[in-house]
Amino acid sequence: MNSKVTKDEIDEILSEYDLQKITTGHLCSHSTLQNAYGSRQEGLRTLGFCTPDRCKVYKSFPLASPDTLLQVKNFKDILEPKWQKVMRKANVIMIPTGSVVEYVGPENLEKKFYVPLFGNRRTLEWERDRKKQRQWLEKANLKMPREYSDPSEIDGKVFVKLSGAKGGRGFFTASSEKEYYSKLNEGIRRGVINKNEPKTTIQEFISGVRYYVHYFYSSFETFEEEGANVGEGRVELLSMDRRIEPIDESYRGLPVVPEEFVDYTVTGNEPLVIRESLLRHLIKYGVDTVNTSLELFSPGIQGPFCLETIYHPDIGFTVFEVSARIVAGTNLYPHGSPYSWYIFSEPMSTGRRIAREIKRGREEKQLNKIIF
């Protein structure tokens, strides 16, 4: 079993970087257009790894394509020593996204990836392990759905999730143990669930309106007036979205919903603003999430994260997951959302916010504080 990459090892690598030539690194998927565009706005160079079928996509958006595009057969190839050497020579700080987590793998990032990563690498462990994630959110006193330890306990409608950052692929609902196994086996038959890795999380199904709230924790900025200050930094609520899934089409009044539309795979996102009186709850949730992370895995979560919530008028907000890095819903806002304008009064996407935090770390000579 490989030992984990240590903070000291990454700090040593970072100490050899030419900090005036910092380059942000990207897998060409998920939120690369936003991240590369944001880095360009902040004057940072960009390097992207692209599979052959995707290169034309990025070249079709010249203002948001990485300055350097390197072709790989598979995204996991970036673990190869030759590519890691290329990245270190180019002073790359890799930006973690859902695609980095899913295609490269959190365990590989923890044990085999000797390239500086934006944020706290320990956060990946707390995101991917659903038991640890629940421990984190419960300790933060966030309201969560009931969780079932075994399908035999199902006594009402439940939502079944697979592990990893799969964007909802393979998720399903069930109302009994029998239905659970029927749908699990059907998903394996259809190829949307990996038969060798059918580990699931079973949660109480919560009815309501979905809000995916995009935050950013800065270690270098605070609000001058009393605001969402946490530790030595502040929590910024930058934007929010609702995810578009094929299952949504079932609400269009179709007499029979085609089987292929009973699918929770995220295919897009819609912008949202929320009733202003509800913002106090979401800001408190963000602050409590960061505060608890500082206790559980110092120096806590750094940079962007998303709380995935459902609002019910009788019970308020229920948090069913945290994504501890940039989420694809932020792609709606390359020039910022209404909320980011109220903080910065200039275009500020989450991608640009990451780049600005890297620059601030460089200016403060504390880049290692936000890099692991």
C-alpha cells in the first residue's frame, strides 16, 4: 500500500517553482472553460490535458482554451512520471474538479500525484468517504436526510447514490428492499452501474426545491464589517444553481415516462437566485461547514465548495451532500452572478476567484497555505 503524498513533499516541490510563472493546470472537462478563462483574466498561464476527441471543443473557444494543450489517451495518464515532470517544470498548480476526482481518482491524487494541488488535499478524503462526509456535516449541525445502513431497513421512499463524482449517473429511488435490488441489478445490466463496485449510500427521499449553493472560503480576505468571517478568512456565497436531469422530464405530463428518462445524470444547469430572507440560513450553513472543517482536517477546506440542498417550506433546508471543490453549476456565471457582484463589483466567476486567491497567496508569500 502506497503511503500518502505529504504536505512537506508538496511544499518542497512548490519551493522550487518560479512563482512569477505560475500556471494553472486543468483536465479538459467539467469546468475548464471557466477556469482557464478566469486564470487568463487574472494574468496566469494555463496548461490543459485533453483527450483527442475533445481538443476541437477547446480550440473552438479561444478565450477560454488553455494556453498549452497536451494530448493524452486517458485522463489518468497524468499520473505518469513524465507528465508530472512536465507539470512541475511548468510551475503547474492543478485545479481539482469533479473530472479530476472521477477520472484520476481521489486515492491516486492522495498517493501518486506529486504536483501541487489548489486547496487542501485532505479534503478529498472527507468528500469521497460518505461516512466521513456525514460526520463532517453532522458535526456542523446541518440538517441531513436519514441514512439507512442496509437495504433491509428501507421503510419508505429512499434515494440511492453511488460513490464518486459521477454527476448522478446510476442513482435511483426505491421504496422497499425488493425494489432496491431490482433497480440495482437493472442498473448493472444496463451498464450504468459498475458490477464490480456497486457500493451505495441509501438516504431518506426528501421532497422540495433543490438549491446547489456555491461558496468560496478565502484564507486571505475578511469582511470589513461584521460578515461571514471564519478563522483568518471569510466565506463568500458566490452563486447557486439547479441541476437539469433527464428525470425532470417526467414532470411534463407524459402519460408514460420512457425508462431511459428515469435517470438522475446531470446534463446541465439552470441559474437561480433565492428569496432574500432565506439567505441567512445558507450563509450560516457555509460558515458552519468551514468552521467544522478547520477542526476536523486543518487547515480545513480551502477555496470553492458546494452544499447540495433541498428546501421544504415546513422543514427548511436539508443538506444531502457537500462537493469540496468547484462544481459544474458555476459554469453558468463566467462573469459572475448577482451575488458575486455584491461582493466584488466586477466580473468574478468561481474560476477567476480561484486564480485571484492563488495570486493573493503569492503576494502574501503564503502560497503554501492554500496549496497541497
